[in-house]
Amino acid sequence: MTLNLTAIPRVKTISKDAFLNTYYKPQLPVVIEQGITDWPAYSKWNLEYIKAIAGDITVPLYDDRPVDYKDGFNQAHAQMKMSDYIDLLQREPTKYRIFLWNILKEVPQLQQDFKYPDFGLRLMKTLPMLFFGGTDAHTFMHYDIDLANIFHVHFNGKKDCILFDQRQTKYLYKVPHSLITREDIDFNNPDFNTWPALKNAKGWTCQLQHGELLYLPEGYWHYMRYLTPGFSLSLRAIPKRPLHLCKAVYNILIMRHFDHLMRKLKGQKWIDYKNKKAVTNTAPFV
Ligand SMILES: O=C(O)CCC(=O)C(=O)O
Ligand SMILES: [Fe+2]
């Protein structure tokens, strides 16, 4: 038994109208294989290049340890000089990832290497984010706090992506007051005895290669597993659908602060309570 996943459609290139009508309006994902061949990044961006221009910067690192009540919301687990981190990535598999690294702030010169694609969506120009990972590193299954539309471009290798739309949430063992599913689910090889409702979820999958652009519609759940060392750039546009916009505002203004407060007040009991709730909330959908 495996997850019920459909291959994400692929196009070589696509016009603005075709993108809006075929993918954005119905909120379906697509991989655009040659969407960034005109960016300098297409030929320039690899780990050696990043090491050369950002090697001295200290970067925050995340691994796949379960959420600890002592941590803040999305708090990093370690830090390293970028050059040491890239050496580590190239030397051996590592769980350490860079997550949500704002390149505009950190290395402004990298901005000259990419463009904001004109697909008719207003992209948030202050929030281009980079993500790095080594062989076998993976993110938790999550969706982004702002439920954005995301243009996600991969560089320097390959990674596997699994996506679900928000309608699948009831089958996914979502942890309440968070943006993740139960962290002990291995989406690469799920145990359906422990997580039977996953059998009912219908999702999408793709394997991204260097220079390919994945469009993730609003609030889509995503799990990404690096097959080789590499990195990705995410550009985002705020959600259009009123329900998603309301959820984004709620998450940013209330949810994350409430969760932080409860961790302070109740400690590990709060985390344990939420993890139990993830199972009882999903039980009716088995
Ligand atoms: O690829 C990654 O490490 C995570 C990407 C991600 O979560 C995002 O683009 O929102
Ligand atoms: Fe994300």
C-alpha cells in the first residue's frame, strides 16, 4: 500500500493566460520545466557559487527532531558558517536544513540572478526565501503560515515533493494550533496501520530537477525530500480566496502567539495534548 498520489502535470513553458486558466483558477499544481532558463541563476546557481559569495555568513539550521516546548515557533536548532555547511552537504548525508532564509536581507547580490515571473500574480518582493538540504533531508509535511501561492524553483540536484490540497486536511493527522501533520509520520513510506486515514488522502507528487519550477496553489500541504544536496528558491503571492486570507491573518496574528503562550504555560503537556488531538480529530475519517 502506498499513498494515493497523482503525477503533477509538466509543461516545458506556459503563457500567462494558459497558466491562469489551467492551473491558478482551478488551484492545481504544475511543474514548468523551462520556466527560468532566462535567469542568470539557471547557469550560475550551484552550491560552489553560494559558498563563494555567502560562505562567511552564519546560517540557522533545522533538523527533523520533534517540536520541543522549550523552542519558539519555528526556532532553529543549530548554526554554522555557510561554507562549513556546504562542505557538510557535499561530504555526507545530513539532516540539517536551512529553512526560510531571506536572501534579500542576507545576500542582496543574489537578487540580480533571478526575476519575478509574470504569471499575473502579485508576488511579495520582500520575501524571496531560500531552502537548503543534503541527501535524504526532508521537511515535515506542512503548509505555509500565510497560505500563499508559491513558485518553488530547485537548484543543484533533485528532490521529491508530495502535495495535498486543504480539502485533504481531515485525513492528514494535522496537529492543532500548528501548520504540520504528526511529525512521526514518514511520508516517504507511511505506516498505514498506525495512520490508517492516510489511505483516503488524494495528493500529488513530482521529482524536481535543477531549474524546474513547481507552482504550489494556495495553502497546499507540502513535504519535500532532498535526493541530492541542493537548494530551492520560493517566491510567494498572497492568497486570493477570502477563506485562505482569513486563515493567513489568523495564523500570523493569533495562532502562533497562542501556541507560544501555551508552550510557556503548559510545557510538554501542551505538545502531548496536541499530538493526541491530531489522532482523535482524524479518527472519524479512517
Ligand atoms: O524545500 C524545502 O526545504 C522546504 C520548502 C518549503 O517549505 C516552501 O517553499 O515553502
Ligand atoms: Fe513551506
